[in-house]
Amino acid sequence: MQEATKIKFKHHVPIGSGATVKSNTTTNSSHHSGHTHSHHSKHIPVEPKVRFSSRILLYDTYTEDEYDRHPESGTCNNLTPQLAIMIKNELNEVKAEMEVHELSRCYTHFF
């Protein structure tokens, strides 16, 4: 019976400049004769991607009764075959009115 490979990761990112990640990896495997235990320690430089301000700012806003924050249903969710045809026709009309260089006309696609 094979023993599953076990891997442990410990990450330490100090606050401040020159952040590093410390990684300790432990593996157990029965693929070799007997069990093997290997420990790897790597220091990988990491730039902090998130910074938090120590200042707390509070603003007045509208209540849910005053301002509806629910999104409107998109056109694609209400698309009927008739509406799709109307959109295609309008798009083709706009494209037909555009000035296009004669060498670029072959790239103009109409629906």
C-alpha cells in the first residue's frame, strides 16, 4: 500500500519593506525504499500588494429606501429574436455611415 505524499507549507511575510516568504516543505513518500523526509527552506522576495491606511473615513450615504442598489437586468437577459434583429440592424447602419479607408473596407464586418 502506498502512503500519500504529505506536504506542509508555512508562509511568513514580515510587515515592512523587503518582504520575504519562508517556505518549509515536508514530504513523505513510499516510492523509494523506506520513508524519506526532506526539508526545504526558501526565501522568496515578495512585494506587498495590499496596503491599509491607518486613517478611518466615514461618509454619509443613502438608505436602501432612498437608493436602490440592486443591478438592472442586462439586455442579454431579456434578448428576444426580434430585439436581436433590431440591434444588428442598428449596428450595421452605424457601420455603413462610418468613414473607412478603402484599403480597410475588406475588414469591415456586417451582421
